[in-house]
Amino acid sequence: MVPLQNVKSGESFTGSISGSSDHSVVGDLTLDHDRPTKRRRTSSDSVRSNDFETEVKKVKHLKTAEATISRIKPKQAAETLSAKVVKAPVTEEDASVPESILASTAADETAIFSTLSVDPWLVASLSTMAIKTPTMVQKSSIPPILAGRDCIAGSRTGSGKTVAFAVPILQTWARDPSGIYAVVLTPTRELALQLLEQFQAIGSSQGIKCVLITGGADMRAQALDLARRPHIVIATPGRLADHIETSGADTILGLKRAKYVVLDEADRLLAAGKGSMLPAVQTCLSALPPPSARQTLLFTATLTSEVSALQDLPRPASKPPIFTVNLNTSALTLPPTLKQTYQLVNTLHREKYLHILLLTPLNLPKQTIIFANRTSTANLLERLLRLLGHRVTALHSGLPQPERTANLSR
């Protein structure tokens, strides 16, 4: 999906509606007005053109003569040709981006997963998903996790954090399959669904059994799923805490045997203040093995003070120090593949500007995501854009889970 960029109008669109139309906006809106420059023909061009035609005739004559002698290319010339390496030029945009930013999102072309002690079946599974070379966060995190160390990893969105913890978990599970082997906590239902799909895709060849425990679904069916001892439990903290408090000891008994606990988007899970998920996270951790008997992995796009403070907590003597990966930098808040612009418009007419931007030839064939700061605003924009002829759907916490899932897959 090609991102457009930010439109800011006195008040900016922020929040939670996703519009699915024939255009693309990520975060906010922007237009790219780059046009190729045209070169004016001069009188000297015709002279160079004649010279060029003469040289082409000479080359053709030489090729014809060479073809009559031999159709086989000399070995030395062939080797010289194959040995040439053409290095792509660095664009002006890349030149202005710190190398640490590029390294945090790009794959390391000189490394492959087998060099990270990843088992062949996992390398094959990743290859079928077109994941052949590890990114920086994967290269930095997988070996220490396989060595049994707790990990705190910070890397920007889209850098491959899910694979960084899924691969070592699945590798150690495959060597000793057991009941609930790992519990993964994540703040939202949609993120939980994405994690479920990733684990199932990577571990499909080994018969991995995963279960999704999120709000908006039937608790009785989820309790039965937990009682069957799946290998991987992927949950939002609130719903898993509800099961721990109400579903009975038999349902949650398998949680006590988990070998891995993962906090995905740890900055949001551990954030304090209004609407904090920290109490639910603490309830979940109380039903899991103690830190000395499990491996704890924290992954986040932003290393907040709450996450960083965990490094200083007392640790069992038998546990090695926490391994920390920090690939973030304050030099640039956006990945180098994105452009961000702000457009100041009249607050009373911002919906009109939005409608016009979506209908421009540049934006019309693309998909768009519009963020709003309230569910009521999301519903209003959905109805307005539908009346104006756009294909649009809403996605927010006020929708039942089946509808959210259906809207997300459109």
C-alpha cells in the first residue's frame, strides 16, 4: 500500500477509522507533485545524434564480423563480465537518512537465517513466506533468545519484530512439544489476529496449535480452547484476565507451564494513566510461571521509561542479564520510505478537502486509512464518504468483533 501523507487542518484527523476505497492514505493525506523534467532539444543534439548513428553502424559491423568467426564467447571475457558488480546509486533521500535508520528496517543481504542457528524447517517455512534474509532486529534478537536470555527489543514498526520472537519460540517448541508453551500478550484484537496468522503460517508444517483469546468473542468457547492446552496462546490482557478470574482453575491450569511470555507492543501494555492495561497485565502474569521459570520477551516500537526501567529490576541469580536491542533513533521519527507533509485548511471545510483529495487521479486508485480521535467521528466520516460515493468501512472499538474482523479483511 503506497502511503499518502498528512493533511492537517486546524484540527488533524487522528484515531480509528479505516476507509477502504480506491486510494491510499496512511496517517493522514498528502500529494506527490513530482514530475519528470523535460530536456529541451538544442542544435548540438542533431550533431550528436548523427555521430551516434555512425558509431552504432560501426558496432553493428564489428558484431557481424565477430559472429562469422565464432558464436562462442571467449571464456576470459565471460568471466570478466560475470565478475562485474553494479552498485545501485544512493538517492538524495537515502543520503539524508541516518544509516542506523536504514539498517533498522532493511534486511541484511549478507546474512541468512541459517547463520543465526535457525533450524532448516523454519528456514524453509520463512522462505515460502518470501522471508529469506533477516532484518536487523531479527539478526540481533534471535541468537540471544535461543540462548535462553530474556530480551527487551525496540525497533520501528515494520522491521520484523514478530518473526524475531516467533522463530526462537517455535524452534524450541518443536524440539519438545508440550501444552501451553508460550503466551503472547498484545494490546488490540487486530494485532492479536495478525500474530495468530503469523504463528500459524510459520509453524504450519509442524502442526502448531494456536488459540486467540480476545474480547468480542464467546467466553465459553474460549474457555474450552484453553482447556485443550494449545501450544501458543495469543491474547489481549483484559480478556485473558477475565478468564483467569472467572473460568476456573481447570481452564487456566496450563498457563502455569508456559515457557515463554511475550509482551508485544510493551510500551502500550505497560503505560500508566487513564485506560491503562497494566492491572490486567499484572493479573495475567500472576497466573503464569515466575520470572525464574520462564523466558520473558518484550518487543516495542518505542522504548519508553516504563519499559526501560525493567532492566534495573532485581533478577534471579540463575538468570543471565537481560539482553537489550535498541534500533530506534530520535534523528528521524518516520521510516525513510514515508513522506510526511501538513496541509493547513479551514476547519469548517476539511471534509470537503478530504473528498477532493480522494478523487484526484493520483489518489483515486489507492487505498486510504483515515484516523479519527473518536468513534463518533469515525462513524460520521464513514457515512459522509459513503454518501459521496466512496467505498468505505469503519473500524473502532464500538463494533462487535465479527464486524471488526469482516471490515478489516475487506
